[in-house]
Amino acid sequence: MSEVPVLPESSRLLHIGPHKTGSTTLQAAFHQNRAVLRRQGVHYAGKGTQPLNAAMVAALGRGLPTVDEARDTSWDRLVAEIRNTPLPRVMISSEFFCEADAEHVRAILDRLDPQRTHVAVTLRPLSRIVASQWQQYVQNRATPGYVPWLEQVLAHPDGSRVTPSFWRRHRHDRVVERWAQAAGADRVTVVVVDESDPMMLMRTFEAMLALRDGTLVPGQVAANRSLTLPEVELVRRFNQLTREACWNDGDYTQFVRFRAVRHLQERRPPEDEPRLLTPGWAVQRTTEIAAGMVEAIRRTGVRVVGDLDSLVRPPGADVVGDYREVETVPTEVAVRLAAGVARAYVDVTSTPVGKGRSLGPFEESLRLRRETEELEERRAALERRPPRRPASALGTWELLRQLVRAALPRGG
Amino acid sequence: MGVRVVGLPADPLDPAGSAVAAPDGVVLHLADMTSVLVEAWRRVLATGHWVGLHDWLEEQVAAPEAGWRPDLTLGRYAEELGPDRVTLVLGSDPAVLAREVARLGGGPADVSPPREEVPAVLVDRLLADLATAGLGSGWGAEVVADGLGGLRATGALPGASPAVVAWVESVSATVERLGLRVVGERRLLRLPAAGEAPDEVPVADGVRLTAGLLGALEEQPEALQRRREQRDRAEAAVAELAGTPAPPGRRELVREARSRVTTLGRRLRRRR
């Protein structure tokens, strides 16, 4: 294990995830403590918890399905913001950076200035990642069940046809190699998350950015808990029903991923509600794959903070167990999924379309319907107005009536 | 559900029920009392008026004549045509309805678009959740009502008061007394006994709840084009109306009045 490197002034620390390695908690801590960070000379790039869309554009060449690709300047704006900050250190964090291929990695580093950029990769055991990553895919409209998905993905660790992004994100050795080759091994630090010490991640990033101990206070993470087994199964089976013709990925992202699933996550499930467990055979397979990855990471010569060997230790009973078919779901779960969608109908159409948003056909239809109704109401109100004639065309009594009305104060 | 009705208003029965005219009589159709009641309540939401299902049911009990009464509608059919020419089909199997229409010499009955069948308790709980979101009335109530139109709520109605249960019993008893030919299970005329609201529901019911809501609001691509055109027409109409000249202002009115007084004065002087 290496010492935590303290980055010199004018550095840019680029945290690339991968997904499901504690990045949400870390990002929330940076976002919610922006003012304190500024006072200590650190700018946290972006406006929200993470610059998700900008990172997707930088790493993959395309952003969220809800964003109009032709007008998407989010990455350019993020780069400009980073270049223009007067503060000595910048932190940029998004797990989507890890998905960049070699060409995109070089392009990202070129934009951020390779001489000033240091890359941080956070890692957790693959055996702990698979379940939450499958859940995430389900929240992105995937339909395979957990066990068939595990069988497919774990049989092809060099790249699977099912959810191909899984190994792009979680061949951690290849992620580290790609970035080390482009940035230089001395500019990459792997941080192995200590499962027994939730503050370890915060303290490591504080040290790298020369922040005072305790600056990063973990705050509220907005509704990002893992779904319980009944919750995720309900979403997955619902996915099997959504139809392509009237409903695209943009609609799904807007109504289900961003709304209905979050409404589910706001619920506090009872302790005894079944969690998603990974079968023993799959845990064993992930451990074998992880062992190979750990050796490959060692060979890259990058700096490692934490215990690399912990990535291949067998997980505890909170992770391993038989996967059970779900026959029933709590009534509240069924209601919350539907209510989240119904709330979105009203919420989404109550807010103007943001700059650069791309509308799916379902959302467009709802918005058109509301706009038409509002226009019809306006039209009816306009038609109720008194007839508009020039004064010379008015009869004497009408002229007198309008004169009196004009002379009276408003409301008189 | 397509409705071809002879001489009597059909809307209280449609689409929770329907009336199909045939040469030798009329076939009336009711799914079951729970779905009929929930559907009637949904139509109130569709007017933009946000009212809870149970509150609405209590209102029906409190004003039995003014409220919504399927027995009265059925009674009017029986009176108009004679009870022997009225067949009441109970249940949600469209094949039975079609068979009865054909038996009376009628053509194929229109079949309603499929609805997702869900336990009524889910619809009730869904509304409770939405009420906490402050959707209120107007657009929120209308759009939720349209979504609920993709669902058919069946089964017990946990939370229904004894007065509501008794009211439904009286409605059912009146229907029975009409002496209509009834096809299907008569128990569907009554509310199933409601125990405690279940803590869990089959996962398929949960899926149907969301799928039904969405399905009712989905539109085919050609409908989307029609919506765009509708919106454009409404926008053009508003622009045209808003662009018409404003009513005369105070100054113009005063000038006109002065001019008329002057003219009148001249005329009067000339007469003298």
C-alpha cells in the first residue's frame, strides 16, 4: 500500500469511478460542502452532485437520452469552467469517465491538460458490485433476470453481449491500464475502498487535495439506496411490458428512472424485506476474475491506496445467498411505482422544457395535450371579450356606456 | 365499449357497463360492482374535481336519488322495453356479451380496448399517494383520471363503510327485483367482503397497475402528429384573436363624444 499523494497546486483530480464503488457518497460530500472547499482552495466541477451528462459525452461521445445531442455543449462548458476557476485545485468526479476507450481517454486528458491532471480510480470487490450493477441496468430498462444475467456476463469476462458496458466499467484492470497508458502510471492512484471504514474514502480524497481532515462531511445522498428484491423485480417485469412504438429511452429515463424509481427509493423498507443476494457459484466466479484483475493492476505500477488483496476476499452473508423468485410485492411497492409515474405526468408538464432537452414521444404527447388545453382556455377567454369596434361605429348609448366605464377607476 | 342504445341515456353504464341494442331486445353489461363504482368515481376525477374514492361513495349514500344509480338506469330500460327483452350480462368476458347480442339477432358487439385488471385496493392506495403529492384538481386530476382509465379495479374494497356496503346491497336488490334475464354470476352485483387491506399483492398486479396507467396515456405516432396539428391550430386561433384591434381607448371615446355633441349642436342651431 502506498502513501496518499498530495497533489501540487494547479492540479486537477479526475475521479473516474467506476460505478458502484462509493462514488455517489463521495460526490454528495463534495457537492454539499462546496463553500468550505472553496475556502480551502478546491473547486468542485459542475453544478450538481456530478457532471453526469458532460462525462458521458466526454467518455462515450453521447449524453443522456433526454438531452438533444445536436445542441449538447455540456462537456465544453465543463472544461471552460475548470480552466477558468481561480482556485488552485479542481476535483472532477463522474463514474462515466471510466467507460472511455483509449481514444476518448486521450481526448479527455488533452482537454484537461495532461500535465496537471491526476486520475483516481476507486475500487470495491467485484462480488459486491454485480448485484447493484444489475439493479442499475434494470433501472435503465434492462429485462434479463438476475441469474440468467449473471450466467451470461460471468461466462464472458472479455466482453459480454448482454449489457456490454458491464465489462467496460468493471474490467478494473483494463480501466486502470487505459488511463495509466495515457496519463502515465505516476499520475494514476487506485483507492481500494475499506468496507469496514466508511470514512476512509473521504479522508483519502481530503489528503490528495490538501484539505483539512474532516472537511468532507458525508451528507444526505438523495434517494440512492439499493432497491430491495421485490422492488427491483417489479421494475424489471414492468420493463418487459413497455412498448417501443410510443415510448423511447428518453421517456423511460424521464418517467421511470428519474421519477418512479426515485419515488420507490424514498420509501423505507422494513428490515426483513428480502434483499438481492448473489448465488455462491457467481461469487466464486467473480472472485476468480477479480484475482486476475488484481495481478494485472499490480503490474501497471500505479499507486495503490488501501489493500488490493481485499478485492479477492470472499464476501459475507449479506451478499451471498440463493436467489428466490418473487411472487408477491408489498402493496406499497406496487403503489409507489405507479404513483411515481403518475406524479411525473403532472410534474413534467408543469416545468418548461429545459435548453437542449430532447423529448420522447410520450412526454411530447403529454406536453402538447396540456399546451392545447391551455391555449383553448385562452381562446375561450379572448372570445368572451366585449366586441371591439372603433368609437365611431358605436351607437350613442354604447358610446356613453364605454365612456362611463373608462372614466371609472379600475374595479369601480 | 361501443354503445348503441335505444332511446335511453347510456352514459351511467358506459364503459363500466354498456348497452347494446339488438333486433329482439337489448343486452346490458356490467363487469362487477367494484369496477362499476370505481369507474363512476374515476369519471368524477376526469372533470377536474379531486375527490377520494371513499368520500365520493359516502356522497352517493348521502344523496341516493341524486347520486349515481345503475339500478335506476336498468329500471328505465326494463320499463321502456319490458323486462323480458332486457338481458343483463354480468362479468368481464367479452365473448359472453357477443354471444348474447347474437342470440337476440344483433351483429358483433364492439369490444372495449383491453384494460389492466387490478385489485381495487391498489387504485385506492394509489389515489391516497397522489393526494399527498398535492395534485389537487384541474389538469392533475384529469390526467390521473385518464391514466386510471387504463385500469379495471376489481375485488374487495377495503375501507368501504358499512353504509356504503348496505347502499350497494340495496342497489343490487333493486336490480334483482327488475326480473331481467341475467347471464353470469349474480354475486358480481355485490361488493365482495372486504377484510384487512392486504400487505402484499401478486407482482403481476403491481406491473399491471403501472402498465395500465401508462397504456391509457400512450398514443400511436400518428396521434402525436394530430396533437401537434391541434396545438398549432389552437395557437393560431389565439394569435388571431389576440391580434384584433384593442377596444377604443378613453381619449378616442371622448373625441368621438365631443364630435357627436358638436354635430348635434350644429343641427339644433340650424333647425332654429
